[in-house]
Amino acid sequence: MPEQAEIKVLSSIATREAYLELVPRFEAASGHKVTTTWAGTTDIMKRMAAGETYDLVMISSNELEELIRQGKVVPGSRVDLAKSGIGVAVRAGAPKPDISSGDTLKAALLAARTVGYTSGPSGVYMAALIERMGIADAVKGKHRGVPSGGTISTIVASGEAEIGFQQVSEVVHIKGIDYIGPLPPDVQKVTVFSSGIHAAAQNPQTAKALVAFLTASAAHAAYKAAGLELP
């Protein structure tokens, strides 16, 4: 392992708040440099399919397992970092709908003029949930999205989406919105976010050292402060 290495990371945004707090500590302690490319889940899968190379990939566990199956990520290198449920937000100062149960959430979705969710894991789940609730036709025309890697909070804050859904860690700290709370337990979906060593990594051992730092007990407070739970 080189004395000083540059670790190239490709990551989805769900763990970004905690990661941005922890990585400078790792760099200061280790002398290594971490260069991070942020992308949405859909974009990450496209980048991997196109043959881009990194040292470490951080993405939802289901997609990471798919990358392992594809030979893009080293088998046995998966390490779970954190997990998050889906949160609900409205524009700052707007009325807050009742989301205490699946039934009241359904009513809120039907009452909203526009509904925001992404193409990432939370959005895929929301689309399936809306279908399961039997209101897909009613909500389809009201759906508003953002490009892969974007945050729904931006269009909630602007008023483009009256109500928005994304990982709790991606909405809880955003200005211009009011975080109402997580989806009710009867319809909640918790996603685990994991890391894996890229099959063509230039600095795999240094990347493993970064992962060890990110999962050490000293890192736990940063995840909790960012609205994440430990895996």
C-alpha cells in the first residue's frame, strides 16, 4: 500500500451528510486523499455498466449485490454503512398532512396537487406503494421528479411538489422545507446502504482502511446526527 494514496469513491447521496463529516477526519488521520463522485442510483449503475473505475462504490445494498453479480464489485467486500427509512416533507410553513397511517398517507397523496419522489430506491418504492394502494392513475399525472442524484427537497422548497418523499437522511436537514416525519410503520421501507471494493480498484487496501474508519464506533454519532440508523 502506498504511503499516500488517492481513494476514488463513487457514492449515492443518502449517506452524504455523515460522510462529509467523517472523510476529512480520515484524511487528517491517514494522510490519504479521498476524491468522491456523487451520483444517483440510476446514474451509478450506468457508470458501472460503462466501465468507469473507482476504488470504492457506495450504494444501496440491493444494487451493490447486483454489481457483485455483474463482476463490477469484489465478492465478499460488501460492508453495510447505515440504513434509512423514507421521510416526508412539505414546503416550509405549509400545512402538514396526517401521515400517521397508511390510510391517512393515501388520503394525503390523493389530496396533494403534486407529489415528488425520485428514480432512486425511495422513489421506486413509492411508485410501487402508490400502485399497491390502488391510486396510481390518480397520482401519475401529479408526479414530479428530479434528475438522478438530485434531492426532492429542492422542488418541495420551490413549491413545484406539494409533498415529497425521499430517504430521511436526504430531507431532514434541508432548508426551505418542513420534515414531517417518516412513512408510517405499516408502509415504511428501510434501505441499507453499503460499500464494496471495485473489481478494478487501484488502491483496494486503502479503500478498505477508509471503510474501516467509516464503520468504526467513533463514526456512529455522525450517522445518527444525519438522520441515519446503524445497520
